[in-house]
Amino acid sequence: MVPRDGGIFAFFAFLALAAVLFWCYRKVKGGYKPYFRQIPALKGLEEAIGRAAEMGRPVHFTPGSDGFDSGTAGMTLAATICLAHIAKLCAQYDVRLLVSNRRPAVQPLTEEIVRQAFLAEGKLENFRPTDIRFFSDDQFAYASGVVGVISGEQTASNIMLGGFYAESLMFAEAGATYGNIQIAGTASTAQIPFFVTTCDYVLIGEELFAAAAVLSVDPAQVSTLMMQDIIRIALVCLIAIGALAATFGSDVIRQLILK
Amino acid sequence: MNTLIAIVGLVAGVPILLSSFAEIPVISDLAQEFQRWGIILAGFSTFLGVLNLTFVNANALRRRKHTGQVIEPVVVLVMLWGLVLTGVFFGQTHPAYDFVFENVLKPLSASGFSMLAFFIASAAYRAFRVRNVDAAILLVCGCLVMLANIPFGEQLWSDLPFVSDWIMRIINGSAMKGIVIGGAIGAIATALKVLVGVERSHLRG
């Protein structure tokens, strides 16, 4: 067994993470209610879908440009978790939901999520498999497809969650041009400014990952949010100690992380 | 069924996770094997994607309200299946395959990318309207950074590149690093939730 560079630290950090998660789970299960601030974008989801219901027009959703085989797969996963909630709301309000995919591997998953959500609400007859669309693996072919859906189907709301690249602004501008309520969420730092300038609500960075847990009342979900806060405080302390150590000429924290 | 999927996820995920910490012969081989299975599954899903594209466009063709709506789905179907059949029967080095790639796909992609300039201008106009204090700060910082990036910016004010660099490196950089760290913690938490089966909403809708 040969540890990889930084592997020992990563392994113990992972164990610590799991231990903190377990501790948080026990605490939440025991009745502890942690305080979480409201995320406006999540309130905006109901507003966006409600508006589409009032206007009798569809909602558009895209889980972004990433699949499940890259380092940014977490964003796609978080987007699909939120899709389950969005599809449920659409089924409740009898709103048509259009989903646009770039990665073929995401296509069957999104189709099944939407189908199950409509089935759970007893509205399977409203589910159309052809509303869950795969366009192309090519970035701008996919972008053209999404812009075509927003303009051609006259959508009332445009929800973009996941990993995005240069196409993000094309989607957001198309949605703004056609007067859509727009909700975006990504941890791609280069695309956040585009979304902030063009969308009504934005889930910035970790808010995308926290969204699923906030939407849930399940203790296991709530405990992961609590774990994220504890880990964040620990990381800030580690960064502060590292900065102090570096100021006094010591690279002890750097060496520890590289082990 | 969902429990079975969660178990499969756990069994496939743990070796891949362990192999990222250390090179353990059996575990690493297993992780590589699972990654190969992932590639095979991705191949199948590509086929499903092509079928979906065909059904959606065939549907659009069937439900057309006037003849103008025929062009788009016909072009997609002809190009899609034309390229698939050319690639399958004559290989990807066939001149027809190259012709479409070089003379259709590449120019269209370049056009798509170049359109971003117009979208950026329109988004900048919307963002730079001074409606509140935040928008005013954004406007001032944006103007300083843009001026520093044009050839005569430095001639207007010699310290402009320094100010721009300070805004990008200190203010923008620290905010971005905060977002990146938060995003990484969130991604790890999501992965952990899926791995241990706490998160199953993506399996049941």
C-alpha cells in the first residue's frame, strides 16, 4: 500500500468528516434544532412555478453542462436532487416541465426523476417523455437547443442549476429577453457573476448543495448542513493558523496537508 | 429497488474513494474496473440520448402547424442519422464526415461563441445601471478594471493597473476563494450523503 500525495491527510480529514456527520446526526435526532438562514432562491422556486401555473406556460430546467464523470459531478448531483423537488411542485400545480440535457448520462436520470415525481403526485398522465430532451454533447449545440426551447415554447420560468461554462450567459439572457423568472445555482466561480447580473434569484456556491437539505425535514439531511458549518469553521481556523505560521516562517500546516 | 441502487452506489463508490487515498493493488484494480463499467454505461446512455433526440424531432414533425416548422426537425434528423450512418459504415475519417465537421459544426460553434460578446454587452448594461449602493460599487469597480485592460488605460492614470490588480487579487480573489471552499465542502457533503444512502431523492423523485 503506497499513500498518494496528500492521501494520509485526506484520509484522516474524511474520517473526521464522517465522525462529525455522525455526531450531528445523533444531536439532530435527539431533538436539537439548528438555526439555518433562509435561502431566498428556494422561496423563489415556488414563485417561479406558481407564476408559470398562472400564465399557463411551461417551466424550463437544465442541470448544466457537467455529467457524473468529472470533478464537478457534485453540482450535477445537487441539481438532480433539486429537480426532484421542482418536478413535484410542477406536478402539484399542473405545470409542464421542460428539461434540457447536455450529457447523455444525465438524460435517463432526469427523465426518471420527473416521471417518479409526477407518479408520486398521481399525475402521470401529465408526464411527457419528450419534454425531457437531450440536445448534444457539443457546448454550443446544447446552448442553441436551450435558447430554442426558451423562445419556442414561451416558457414562464427558467431554472438553471448545476455546472455551467460560457453558455450560462446565453441561457440567462435568453430567459431575460422572454421575461422569464430566472433562478440559477452554480459553484462555477466564473459563471456566478453572469447569473447574478441576469437572474432574479441565485444559489451561490454551497447554497446549491445546501438547497436539498434545506428543502427537507429529514434529520439526516439537516445534520449534513450542520456538519458543513462545523467543517467550515474548522477550515477557517486551519487557514488562520497556516497564515500565522507562514508569517513566522513555518510551513508546518503546508507539510501536514501534503502528507 | 431504491435500497438496491443505494447499495450498488456504496459498493462501487467505496473502492474509488479508497483508491484516491492510497495505491492499494486490489482496491485500485477494482476502482479501475468500476470506472470502465461507468464508461460502458455512458456509451449506452449516449444511444438513449440519440433515440430521445430522434423521438422529440419526429414528434415535432408530426405536430407541425405549418410547413415552416418542418425545416428544423428535418435538418436535425438528416444531419444526426446521416452522420451516425456515415460514421458506422465508412468510419470517422470519411471525407463526408470531415466535411460536415469542418464546414458545419466548427463554424457554427465559433458563431455561437462569438455571440457571447453581444450577450456580455447586454448583461453589463443591465448590471451597471445604478439602482442601489451595491450596483454603484459594481459600476465603479467594473469601470476601473475595464479601463485598466484597454491600451490607453495606463496613459489615463499610471496607477490604474495597480488598482485593477488589487481589486481582482484582493477583493475579488478572497470572495472567490470563499465561494470555492464553501462549494468544495458542499460537494463533499453531497457525495457523502449519496455514498451512505442518506440522500435518495434523486432516486425516487
